Amino acid sequence: MDSALLVHRIHFAFTITFHYLFPQLTMGLAPLIVVLKTLGLRRNDETYHQAARFWAKIFGINFLLGVVTGIPMEFQFGTNWSHFSRYAGGVIGQTLAMEGMFAFFLESAFLGLFLYGEKRLGPRGHWWSAVAVFLGSWLSGYFIIATDAWMQHPVGYAKAADGSLQLSSFWALVMNPWAWWQYAHNMSGAVITGAIVMASVGAFYLLWGKFEAHGRIFVKVGVIAGLIFSVLQLFPTGDGQGRLIAVNQPVTLAAMEALFVGQPGAPLVILGQPNVDQRKIDNPLEVPDALSFLTYRVWKANVQGLDSFPPDLWPQNIALLYYSYHIMVGLGTIFIAIMVVAAFLLWLGKLFSARWMLWILLLALPFPYIANTAGWMTAELGRQPWLVYGLMRTADGYSKMVSAGNGMFTLLGFLGMYTVLGILFLFLVRREIEHGPLTELNSQH
């Protein structure tokens, strides 16, 4: 691989991976804040309102870091991927512009109202501002997902005289069937992050012995939401996304499962190490026929392997793709198990005193971030060697005039700046958690 191309890919991978640590929590917290505000209004309980204000502050910190780390990515389309921008900008410029002009401004304007306008808005107006923040954040997510979905499954375009692609159908772009499944799967993953973070902070308060009324609310709401969306993550959203890949990107499915030789009754590999050189799985732990059934609903259905496709169409890092996919699925399965046990204890009325389960919820905090990152790595590594699937190869999309040295210089700069931002983020969030949901204003009520 061209060294400059490799640097540009690592550059974008780093900046987008770091950036997505923040939007996944804002998108995940947004509906949960609406739930807290709704419960506060219905029960006329100030504790729920305090809980909503607390998480709105955490939301605001994440939102700020998401904006700061998201803007450089937009510039990278021009600086590092100018050939891709020239080729596909006539299509993806539509959704990216709509995300910035509509969704971002809706979310940011009403976030300000939610954080600082409660007294003037009144209880119901404040609730509506929470709903608007939720709608803005989820609409923003949809426009971004629609952009990526078009790169996975291009629709609604026409080729211009200069060879570039231009938008021929706006509705085909925003109603792309790939976008619907990808969006549903992505947003359920975001809510899992929000739910586990909320439950984790609640477990911390209960173990710490402070803010216990709020801690019980955080754990209860987090566990219930976590149970619902971890199941939805598996079915139907994960299943639907997987079947879409099987139909439209069969070589990607084969690489995700490291299925080197196609076969009827293909097994599902639970554990094992892909040996690309020898084209086999080492030390496999398999469920016979399961991949065929999950993909085609027939136990002995034939599943195409990598041998069905020329090697130049294979994803370029099969081992990393395989491990990313299996980490995502493995952690998703663990989330279901944790939430089922926690929900059962909640139903029995024993969760808040079960210190062992509270410790599990507390220590689970980083794992949804890992799972979401692995999921995006699966999507993007699986699309390779294509930047726009079937139309433009990744090797043709980067800025040919930007050398590997120039790319490395800016990458090192981003590494330094984002390290500082990461430390600042942890400091701000730690301070809010230590202060807790009871501010001076709240304590006077």
C-alpha cells in the first residue's frame, strides 16, 4: 500500500474514532433525559428533574467535545481526501450540509435553552426543549449515517460529463434502505452507551453512599433502557444489517466470518484465529450450520466464501475485520447477559443492595465504547477496498499532492491536541460526578 495512503487512512481513522466517543453518548443520553423529565413531570418529583439537569450537564460537555473534534473531520475531506470530495461531493455534500444547517442548530439552540432557560420556559416548556434536543441529536445522526450508507450502497446518483457523481434523487439518498438498518443499529448502540454510563454512575453513587436517591434512579432507568436496546441491537437491527450485507456485500460477510471456502451448511465461528496465509481458522469453536441459518433462514443454505471472489476485491485486513466484528458481537452478547441479570434483580427489589451487581455495572462503563468502535471498524474495514462501494477504490480517493510526511506531521499534531482534550474531558466529567445532581440551586428547593 502507498505510504501516503496508509498515513491518510490512519489519520482519518484516529480523528473519527476519537470524535465518535462523544456523539454516541449525547445521542444515547438524549432520549434518557426526556424519560427523566417526563417522569419528573408525571410524578411531580424534583429528584427526577435534578437527575435530568445533571445528565444535561454531562450531555453539554460531550456536545462541546463532539463539536471541537468533529469540525476537523469536515476539513479532512478537502485536505486528505480531495479526490473523493471532487468525485462524490455532489452527492454527500447534501446530507452533510443538512446535518450542519438543520440538525446541529436545532440541537445546539435547544440545548442552551434546556441548560439555562428552565425558569423562563416553565416545566412544560423545559420538557419540550429536552424533546427538541433529542430530535436534533438523532436527526444529526441520521444525516451522517445516510452519508456513510451511501458510500456502502450508492443510490440516487448520476455520472456527470467530468466523471464526478451528482445527486439525481434526493429522496433515494435519504431513504436509502441501507441507511435505515444502519441507523437503527447505530442508534441502539448509542443508547446502550448512554444506558450503561447512566447505570454505572448510579452504581458508583450507591457504592459510595452519596446521592443515593439519584443513584437508584440512574441505575433503574439505565438497566431498563440497557435491556431493551441491547436486545434490539441483536434483533432486529443487527440481524437486518447482517442480511443486508449478505445480499449486497457477500465478500464482506465472508471476510467478517473468515469463511475462506464457501459451503452449504456454513458454521458460525464463536472463537478462533483467522490464518489468512493458509486460508483457514486456527483453533475454531464452531456452531455447525448456524451461519447459513442466520443469513438465509435455511440450515443447509450455501454461503459464499472468499474463494468465490478475486483477491483484489477482498477487504484488505481480514484479520482486523474478523476480530472487530467478533468483539462487537461478543460484547453485545455480554451486555444482554448483564442487563437480564440486573433487570431480574431490579424486579425482585434486590438490585440496589446487590453490591456485586453494582460493581459489574460500574466496571462495565468502558465496554460500550469499545463495542461501538468495533462496530464502526467492521463497517468501514468491510467496505474496503472501496471508498464508494463498486464505484471508487480507496486508493483513488486520497489527496495525491499531500505526502506521507505532511500527513504524519498533522497526525502527530492531532494526537497531541486530542490527548489534552481527552484529559480536559475526564477532568470536567469527574468534577460533575463528584458535585453530584444536587447543586446549590437545587438544594434550596
